[in-house]
Amino acid sequence: MISKSTLQDIPSLTTLINSAYRGETSKKGWTTEAHLLAGKRTTEEELEQIILDPKNTFLKYSENDKIIGSVLLVEKGDQLYVGMLTVSPELQNSGIGKKMLAEAEIHAKTVGLSTLSMTVVSVRSELIAWYKRHGYEETGEREPFPSSDIHINISDKSLEFIHLEKRL
């Protein structure tokens, strides 16, 4: 079941998102960034700010009262930004991510937006290919990957974001 996240979901969301992107547990899935980045993907404080911001909608995918997927939707001008698409590493390749993307499209239409956008780390070719199979296209725009005490580059590659868009 897909529904809107609340402040009470923050501990579960934090655990899910960090487990899917970073650390040993993330290596069970194909969306891991553990070979590129150390540190956490997010914090409870960041998720609280996100959920409290009225421009944002943070959706969760739950089964048996357990959150196993999530996606952040942000209204940015005439686009809906899609971020933090997360599926539990053990359940990746089961169609949950595809359902979350479809829900993002429904949300965009509901709020009157016809373009979805996102950023993906440029060296994540398998993830970029997955989004392209779901109708996203590269815009040609790039931006530096942020450096912080949360996002620690452990790769020998220079990281940057590429921008992807999908028109509905």
C-alpha cells in the first residue's frame, strides 16, 4: 500500500533509506552506493525537515505495517522532482520501484505538473539505464556532487549529478 509518510515514520524511513544506499546491507540490492560513498544517505533531522515542508510529499510503500519503499516528491516550479526512491535491498527487482514511479506520475498530474525531474550520480550507469527504460531522458545538465560530512566520496572517480526528465 502506498500512502503519505508522517513524522512517526521517520525512524523507519531513515533505517530503510540508509540500508538501501550505504553500508553492507545495501550490497544485497543493485542500487547500492556503498562502493562510491561512505556515511549516511540521510538523517532523521533531514527527513523531519522534508516531511514538514508543504512543497514536499514523502510517500511510503508498506506491507504488513512495515515500510519497504519510499520516494520523495518535491514541487519545484513547473516540475515535480523525484528523489530518494528507495526499495528495501532484499526486495529490489520485485516491481516496488516501478509502482513508486507510477505513483509519482499520478501525483504530478494531481498537482497539475506535466514534467518529472531527478538527479542521478553520473557513474550509476545501471540506475540511469533503469530510469531511461521508464521514460526518463538526460537533459544534458550536470552539477557537482555535494561534499559534506554525510556524503563522503570514497571512489577514485569524480562524482557529479546528471539531470533526467520525463514529460507526461
